[in-house]
Amino acid sequence: MRHRKKKIMLGRSSSHRAAMLGNMVTSLFKHERIKTTDKKAQAAKRLAERLISFAREGSLASRRLAGRTVREARVLKKLFDDIGPRMKDRASGSVIVTKLWPRHGDGALMAVMELHGAKMKAKAVKGEKSKKTAAPAEKKQAPEKKEKRPKPVKKAGDKGKAEPGKEPQEKK
């Protein structure tokens, strides 16, 4: 029985779990926000907090320890040059996990992981236009719309197409 065991197993072998969590944490540091299941987010949050504390320290030994998990050089550089100094004043709580709705396919509870103070790109609200798309639209004039003509009505006895404005001729 697994009473009082804190490790989240996630139904994977230890090597698979370590690789998956390393990839998730790397993606978190690269994009500063990821969407995953709640249990995976809880497991990855622990690892991310530990790596951020390494980045706050900033020594060569801590960089090498973090390099075991974060294998992309650009992401490791971003962690130590950008994220670490940004989180210098925070003792903990650098990673925020927000729970979302259950996933449609299997009902797994979803969550969003994001770094505290992440600079996210604002998405345009539906109906509003950004400055780039609004400026050219003002310069160009919209073409004039043509008047709509009523469609000719075809009567049951007509075999040909009726022309607009003319009555169909009756058979004699």
C-alpha cells in the first residue's frame, strides 16, 4: 500500500516520468504557460520550483544540475539569464497552477501552469481590430455594392427561364 507517499506516479515508469516532466518543465520555461492535466501540473510544479531556485542561485554547479533536466541550451540560458533574476525576490510560488474544466474526451481535470509575472501576448477581443489591421482598412475605400435585383419567379407551367421585368408568354 502506498500510504503517506508523496510522489505522483502518473502511471509511468520512473524513466518515462522523469523524461516527461523534464519536457514539460522545458516547455514551461520556453513558453511561460502550458496547458496539461492537473496531476501532471502538480508533479511538474515541484520540479519547476526547484529549477527556478537553482536559477536564483546562479552558480556553475546549479547551472549543471539544472542542465540535467532542461536539455535545450537556449531554454537553460533563458532560465538563468531571464527567469531566475525575475524571481529573485520571491521565496517560492514562482509557478502558478490554475485548475480548468474537465477534458471533453476522457474527463481528466485540466490545468494551466504559468510562471509568475509571465509576459503574455494579449489576444484581440472578438469584434475589435488591432492597429495593424485597422490602419490599412481606413486608407482603402470599400467598393460600392451593387443593387440587388429581385429574382424572377418561375411559375409552375413555365418551361424556360423567365427574364426579369417580362411576363412569361402563355401558350396559344
